[in-house]
Amino acid sequence: ACGAPWAQSGNSPLCGTVSAHSGADGHTLWKVAGTLSEYLGQTMAQIGDLNADNVHELIVGIPFSTHFSSARMLVLDGRSGQLLRTDLVPSGSGRAGRTLARVGDLDHDMEPDYIAGEERVMDGRCVVAFSGATGVALWTTIHPDSQAFFGSSYARWSDLDGDAVEEVLVGATRSYLVNGAEAHGQVLVLSGATGNILRVIEGGALGGDFGANLLAPGDLDHDYLNDLVVTHGESLIYSQPPYWLVEVWNLLPGLAPDRQLVSAAAGGNPAWTIDFPAARAGELFGVLCSAAGTGPSPLHGGLVPLSRDALFEHSLRGFPGVTNLRGRLDASGDGQAHLRVPAGALAGMIGKKFHACAIAVSANSSGSFGVSLPVTVIIAP
């Protein structure tokens, strides 16, 4: 399909059109025109076959229109271009629909779903996940920085938090999360099931367009883990010449428990393996915990995938009876933490669970720190 958002329809300017063309000879299969100042065709994405005619349908975003008070998405029949459904953006979600992407099945209905984002409007900093089958909004994620171009790019990712739902990677160029300093850009790892922020990849000091494009090409380095390609887009910050830079990242979980069940009766000494990139070798590490959930919560200018509660505050200060929840990463960026649980000490907590994540902090107090994905531990009898 081809979009022409500046096209005129009759005497009405800026209506926009969407058209489908034959791949064999290029002739027009169908064409749909928008209304006055609708800019139809500026964003599009393919979703699943909703009417069982063996042709995928098309989502078309309309973030701006003089005739509607809110943004909306049109679901067009892939075979005929006929309007099948209109999906409305939830109140408070700005002009989402300026960027669109198909993602995996987020709601277990066997149909692919889609994401609508608000990329370059300063007061809109959210992405919204929609059911591809019904158009119902599944979740909305707000970026902590109101000036971030949240939704610059998207990529699908395999399940990282064990809930059997694919995650969603979202680029946020020009984001200012480190004490209001210069914009670097980020890639946020969102839970596909809830939209919660699981992890934030910072773009460093190379300019404001880290996260301009994302690609998940599979395992590039034969370590049995998927890798991520991220581009820095063109940047003119501080009068630097324009440039493009491509980085390849590996989304390691970062924290892996040797068991996810701890016996309240027997106790034990559970161990957590900490695995950060080798670039963080020699940094200080610590394990933080929360009984309230996976947040996220702000910490020293960044985000950690835990909810702040009494357990979180205790873990910041250190626990009595706990050994090696803090230390220094070795030359490979690895470490190990241990939790000593006396027999019977957790008898009143059977059936409850807590969440943990590891952080790695630069010893020179530069303000940059690495964060693992969260893990969950359950207290068993």
C-alpha cells in the first residue's frame, strides 16, 4: 500500500490518500481518500487477516484532523480498501497514531496486535497498544520525559519476563533522563502484557537520536541470544556535523536465580548470577528487591523495574543476614549474589512473592548505571 498524505481530493486540500497496487504490474487495486485536512496515509501498518479472506488488513493512522477532537486509526480491508473499523485513541493519550507498528499477540487471542505512538509532539509522550482483533486499547505507557520523541521506532522481542508474551522495544530519541542533561536518546523495553518498562538502554553521549531505528535481526554472535541493532539518527546538537551511527546490543537478562522457589520450612542459600556486558567490568553491583511489583520507579536519574515499598528501601540500605548482595563485577562484567534464609524464617510468607533486579554503578559516580530485567521469587511451603 502507498500513502500520499498531502494529496488533494476534488476541491478539498490535504485530504490524503491510501492506495494498493499490484506487485506484478503496478496497476491500482483500490484507492481510499481522506476528508479535508485529514492527511490520510502518513502512517500505516499491516495487521492480521480479520475477515478470513486470506488477505492481511491495513491500519492507517490519523493523528491530526480538523473534524475530530481525538486521534484515531482506520482498519481497512486489505482486499478492497473498505473501512472495517475505527479505533479511537484513549483520552489523555494525545495524538497517538503518528507512528504505527505491528507487534506480536499481546492478549492471547491468536491475532497480532499493534502499537500507536506519539513521536514528535512535545506534549504527547505515550505509546498505546491496541488489540488487532477488536481495536480495544490494551495498555498505555507514558514516558517520564515530556520532551522525549517516544515512539520513534519499534521492534518485536521475545519474552524476557516469563509471562509467555512477546515484549515490545520502543525508541525514544531526544530523551533527557539523566538529571536534565543533554539529550542522548533511549530504547525502552516494554512488557508486552502490561506496558510496564522492564529496562532502559541509554544512548550515551553521542547525540540525541539514539533509537531512531530498531531492528531485531536474530542471533548475530552465536551466543544463543537475540541481538538488537540501533541507529543514531542525524544530529545537529552542539553544532556537530550530521552523522549516522549503528550500534549492536545484546539484551541479556542480567540477573538469573538458581531457583525461583524458596522453601519457608527448609530455608536455604539461593544464588543469583549477575551478567552485565563486559564494558561494565569493575563496576559496583547490587541487588534490589520489591514485594509490590515491577514498577518502574525512578532512581538517581534513571528507572529500575521495581515498585518502591519498604522492601525496596531496605534493599537499598542492605539486609541483615544477607551475604554478597553487593560487590564488584569481574573482568567479564559478571558477579554472584547470595541470600541466606534460615529454616522457618519465612513461615508467615508462604505463597507470597517478591521481585528483584540487579544494578551496576560506575565507581566514578558518573550517574550512569546498568539495570537488569526483573526476576520473581516465590515463597513455597
